[in-house]
Amino acid sequence: MNDRCCRVQEKLKQHHIEAVLIMRPENRRYLSGFTGSSGALVITEKEKYFLADFRYFAQAKAECPDWQVVQVKESLFSALLELLAENKVNVLGCEGDFLTYQQFMNLQNKLAGWTLTPLSEFIEELREVKDAAEIKALKKAATLTTQAFNYILNYLRVGKTEKEISLALEFFMRSSGGSAPGFELIVASGPNSACPHGTATDKPLNEGDLVVIDFGCGYNGYYADFTRTVVLGEPTVRQKEIYQLVLKAQKAGLLSLKSGIKAKEIDKEVRQVIEAHGWGENFGHSTGHGVGLAVHESPALAKDNETILKPGMVVTVEPGIYLPDWGGVRIEDMVLVEEEGCRLLTLAPKESLIICGGGRFN
């Protein structure tokens, strides 16, 4: 944690600011280790403060021993003003891409006499490359996720509802040592699977349905993200063809993914496979994204992202094809970027369309 704060202090000089206010929960945890749901950080060129109210003061003292924990007695603004004056700070940075416009204006009004500088991706850039402890947590989250997937395959049956499957998945993950998932589980069957982010409904699974299952287990604050598409009963020719095309596109992305390549190049490799078969308009989202303390974080594997991938980044590769009123197919894995390639963290079957009940059809 100390090394992370030192890197923040180095960035203060680069951005010509004297201190930074951190309020985004993931950034707060990344820098301090605090697991609670409220609190603010103030980092100056030499000091680091944790501002907590009565509810979280004791927890912050226990979890953040290297921080000066300040109890907020009146308001966050009054405590902040006192710290800025005490440290002779004139220029304060804030998370411009997290605060709402109203929050920013309130802060600016309260800080009359100080210069308030909105920052973009200030801490998020540091979070892109994971250290050994973060990679260990992400590997564990990925393992728990794939175990949950293997479990749910034996639970899927005609007549089960999407909500029942979602509940069974979450129960398994929690009872296996994981925490709550980082996003609402996606269990979308039949025509519902054509909605990339369709949430589980009361719809029962029917014979012949494609079922898109997108979920991820949490572990020590870090989250996995994983998708498989399965079928109830024997798949049709069209289902098999589209599944194999999505798999081919994902493999193209995985083969090209390595340190030194631009994020947009991965998206290009994946997208051109799908476009070559005439389904480009049915793949309407980016190829992937970073994963860590948040399920969706930088870098995005998107067509306009110039970010150069580095060893230690953890990203998803998740192409899909979605046909309204028919259904959809998505295959998603988490990978660790390495010098000469990438390493799969989510190890679950995908070479053929899995038939629920244990069989597979090539």
C-alpha cells in the first residue's frame, strides 16, 4: 500500500497539484486497504489522511495503520478545509470522472479560495497493472467462478427459471468462500439471450434454448468475469455454427494478446473474424475490459483505445453475436497479460457447445 501511495505522490508533481481527494470506493480500497463503504482519502506530497465519520472511524484505524485517520465530526468539507490549511495546500485534485457535476460544483463552492483541478483516470491508471497479491486474488476469484459454472451445469434443466439458476449460482459462490458477485448475474435464455446484459427473469428454460450465463465471483475485493453459452438439448445447425464462429473470434483475440500491443488491435483481430462472416452488426460491444477491484475497469479492448498492454494487466476477451427474437452467443474468459502472450485464468470447457445435463455436441 505504501508503494502505491508513493506513486500517487509522484503523480501530484506531474499534474501540478499539491494534494488529491479520493472518494471512489475502488480507489480508496486500492490505496488504503479499507474494506468499508464510506470514507475519503487526502494525499499530499508528504502525508496521507483517511477521513472517516463515527461509523467507520474504528474500522479505518484498524485496517489502515499507516494512515493518519481523522474523525469527521461536522462535515467532510470542514475536515477537508482544515487539512488543506494545515498542510498549506493551494491546489487540490479530485476525481473528475467519478464526482457528479453537482458534487463537483458543491466542492468547488466550499473550496472558494483554493484551486480545484478535476482529474481523469488518475488512480485508475495505476490500477491497470496488477501486483502479485492482486493476481493471486484474481486467480482465486476465477477458480471459484469456474467451479460454480461446473456446478450449475448439473442444475440446468428444462422448466428451471432464469432466476432460480442465478440464485443457485450465487449461493454456491458464497458457500464456497467467495463474496457477492460484482454485478447482477446474467442468466438469459432463448430470445432473452439476444440481450447482451439481460438480467435473470421468471422465464423457464425450454428445450432448444441457448442460455448465456455471465457472472463472476468476488474474492478479497477482486472480481472475476466469465461467460459461457450452453444449450438445452441437441443444438441446431445454426446454433453450432454461430457458437463456433464466436469461439473462432475469441481465439483470434487470445492469440494476438500480449505485452506491447495496443488494446484496439485485440478488438480488431476479434471483430474482423465476425465481420468476415457477415455478423458485424450483431456484435455491438467492445471485445473486453480490465478486471480487478471493479468488474469493468481500464483498459478497454475497444476499437479506439490506444493503450499499450503491459505484463500484469488482467483483461477479458468476450466476443458475442446477438440475433433479436432468436438468441445470442457470448464466450468470455479472463486472461493475464504476459510478455509473449497471455495466460487463461478462467479454465472451463468451451471447445464445443455444451449440452446441459453433461453432454457436449461438436
